[in-house]
Amino acid sequence: MPRVELTSHLYLYFPALEAQELVVEATNVAEVVAAVEAVAPGFAFYVCDERGRLRQHVNIFIEKERVQDRATLTDAVPADARVFIIQALSGG
């Protein structure tokens, strides 16, 4: 099953995820996001907009490859993959 890793910034908003090893049942990125949402309600809307598209400052990588389908999150996730969910931080 895929293993999900988050940037430490996301734990500020979803502390329930910090103490867990996130191993999820998923075959594509949309299922990964849904599985994390099941553990931490509100997570899906934090990383995706109201249409389910990945937000502009969020990136998801499957191993070393950035997902291509930011609109419907259909990129395949192999069973043994590491999935990285990263939110860019900016400021002035």
C-alpha cells in the first residue's frame, strides 16, 4: 500500500496526522487524498479547491515524479509508492 508523507507545515493544520504512519489503500492520487481526508477531515479541501482540483501552491509527487493531472487527480499510484504532499510557503 502507498505510504504518504507530508511537509511538516501541514501538521500544524492537521496534528492528528503527525503521529501516524500514513499507509493508505489507493490506486490513484484522488484515492490518496480521500484516504487522508478520512483520517483528518478537512484535509481534502485544504489541498484541493471546491472542484476537486489541486490548489495552485500544492504539489503531489509519486516518488520523484510530480503528478500530471492536477484537475481530476487520476495519476496512478503503485502499491509500493511513496507519495509526497507538499504545500509551498511564501511570504514577504
